[in-house]
Amino acid sequence: MILDTAPPRHDVASGAAEGPLGNAHSQLRSAVATLGLDDGIHRMLAQPRREITVQVPLRRDDGSVEVLTGHRVQHNFARGPAKGGVRYSPAVTLDEVRALAMWMTWKCALLDVPYGGAKGGITIDPRNYSTRELERVTRRYTSEILPVIGPERDIPAPDIGTDEQTMAWMMDTYSVAVGYTAPAMVTGKPLSIGGSRGRAAATSKGVVHIGLAALTHHGIPVAGATAAVQGFGKVGAGAARLLAEAGVAVVAVSDQYGAVHRTGGLDVPALTTHLEATGSVVGFPGADPLDPAALLELEVDLLVPAAVEGVLHEANAASVRARIVVEGANGPTTAAADEVLAANGVLVVPDILANAGGVIVSYFEWVQGNQSYWWTEAEVDHRLEQRMLMAWNGLLKTRRSTGLTLREAATVIAVEKVAQAHQIRGIYP
Ligand code: NAD
């Protein structure tokens, strides 16, 4: 069922929502105030354009039936079709999906990618389900949201707990329903069915382009710089590998089970082999165990949170000793932590720029799919780097001319573009 969403007035005006959605609303309020937008446009930007919550019944391998809940939130379509990942995690809630969808709108606008923002999720711990069960969950969820997705409507992609196999099942389910193969209805697909070269590592590559640019901006030589990475999944592991390849000593990484540390820098390829063999970074013989919370407080040049939201908050922000935070994850820093970090001179490169490499190459994948014409990895990588650095330079320019923080400047640039699209299109009827 499609719901007409009208969150209570207080969500928008007073920031009563908590968690990621509260932070997203607070960032929007601040951009609206800076831009002097009126209350009507503020309310249009604060509320999702469309959201759908679906029941996902699953027949488990033992024959029992479980009923899961899924969401798809389409925050905005003013600049193009909606775009955003699908998350499988026990922590998924409708409010979290709403926040992530809003951030996607800003990210696409900031990077001049012609999409609005969306996000989806199922409240599920995928580790507790067999591959065949996950396939059934994915196909049923896709069927339930089918009326609102498609290459011109809303294009899903992988996020936490989902991968290219999930996208292949979504693409197949959609294609069977419409009666033809529709590769451009998802991105992050396997290469064999129209995925893009360079997509798998795109988010990590983007994080590292920006991380290295930020080091240079701060006058810190890349060779010999130090980094800590929280989360060793699709984004974090790739970022750690590429940072190490660039000459940065990755001294600590963590996952949901624990953290490891080595002063001179970890052997990231060996750590990846250990992860593949054991399922976690914990117990890696080439490093010492570390309290995962302490990773965020290490004295490093670069801190890359690449796991979940809200990990840098009011209680630990003052203990952050990194000089630069590059947000691989979406929403890792709360609004309260932002203030503390800014006051302490920590440069925070916001998620909507830092992790935009994924959506940029997803956009390239969609373009290639629509044209049935495939680019080389070198072409993809070159265009990715160009777009990331162009957005970074634009952001520094706005920061210099306004005195805003990087996050404030990024949100202002993005919100202005989306507001302009609304204004020029007008309100129907
Ligand atoms: P993933 O599922 O591949 O990896 C997540 C990693 O975080 C895992 O190593 C997990 O063990 C770890 N983790 C979870 N909770 C943790 C905690 N409390 N402390 C430390 N580690 C923890 O997911 P991903 O795709 O790498 O996504 C990570 C973040 O990046 C998310 O915020 C996601 O929205 C964002 N992101 C992903 C992409 C993408 O292309 N995959 C693009 C943009 C943003």
C-alpha cells in the first residue's frame, strides 16, 4: 500500500525526531535557514514524496513461516528518478530509511547526478538465513515494491547486508514481472548481467580520492600519514586497501565483532584473507586486539567511519584525536558531535560527498544499461575521480566564501539545487 506521508509538524519545525532522522532534519533546517527558503518548500523537502511499507512473508527452509517488514522511501524526484540502496539489517526502521533517503537526495544533487533520493530496507539479520531464504525474501520484497520501482522511477542498489547477488535477484524478479530484461532497474549488479566495471570498489575509491585530497589540503604528506577505519565491509575494506596502496599506514580497523591495531600499519591484504577465512577481523595474527570504541579516539591523520550511523556522538566527539574525518558511512556523525568536532578544529568531510563514489558509478551503470554500451574500467575510474574532485573543489570554494563547515556547505549547495528544481517545475495543479 502506498501511504500519503505527512509526518507531524513537530518533526520538521522543532526537530523532535531522534536518531538519524533527527540529524537529517536538523541539517536541512540549518540549510533552509542559510538559504532563506520559506516554510512551504521546507516542508516539501522535509517529507518523503512517497513511502511504502510492505509485509514480506517468508517460508523458511524448515517449512515454518516468518513475516518480515520491508520499506522503500522515495524522498524526492524533483531532479530525476529516485535512487538509493537496500539495507538488510536488524536495526532497519522506517525512520532510519527516511533519513537515508533524504541524504541520497542531497548526495545526488551535490554531485550533479540526475536523480532524487530513495532508500529501502528489510528488518532482518541476513546472517541467520540461508542463501535460498534470502533469495525468497528478496524476490518477495521486490514484488511488493514493484509498482514504484523501475529504471525511470526508482533504481535500487546494494547497501549494508546486500550485494550484487541481491541485485541480480531483484533484476530477475522485476524482469519476469514486466516481460523483458531490464538491466537498468538496479545498479551494483554482477558484470555478467550488465553491471559496470569499477562499480564494486567505487565507493571506496571515492572515499580515498577525497581522503587523500583532504590530507593534501591540510598539508599532511600522504606517504606516512596514518588512518583508522571503522567497518571492514564493502566500503571500509576497500578504503583500507586503497589507502594502504597510496602509502597511508592503516593502523586500526574494526568490524561489528571487534577491532585490531598495529602501530606501523596493518597488512591489509593479509587481513582480508583472514576475514575471508574467519568472518571477522578479530584474531588477525598480524595485529593486537583493540577496544572498538577506542578506534574512534586514536591519534591518526584520517578517521574513516565506514559502518553505521551515529557512531560519533555527543559523548565521544570530544575524544576524537583524528585531524580529518572522512565519512565512508552514511550519517556516522550526529549533529551534536558535528559542533564539538568543528569547535576542536577536526575537518569533517561529509558523507554526501565522501561516499558518493557509489552513486556516481551507479549512475554510470544506469547510463551504460540504458544505452547497452559498456565502458572500460579506466573510463569509469577517470570519470569518477573527475566528478569527486570537482565536487570537493566546489565545496572548498563555498566553505571559503561562506565560513560554513563542509557539511553545512554541502547541504546548502544540494538543498539549493533541489529547491530550484521544485521552484522551476512549480506545484501541480
Ligand atoms: P557492509 O555490510 O558491506 O559492511 C558493514 C561493515 O560494518 C561490516 O564490516 C560490519 O561488521 C561493520 N559494522 C557494523 N556495525 C559496526 C559497528 N558498530 N562497529 C564497527 N563495525 C561495524 O556495508 P557497506 O556497504 O560497506 O556499508 C557501510 C556504510 O557505507 C553504510 O553506512 C552504508 O550506507 C554506506 N554506503 C555504502 C555504499 C556502498 O556502495 N556499499 C555507498 C555509500 C554509502
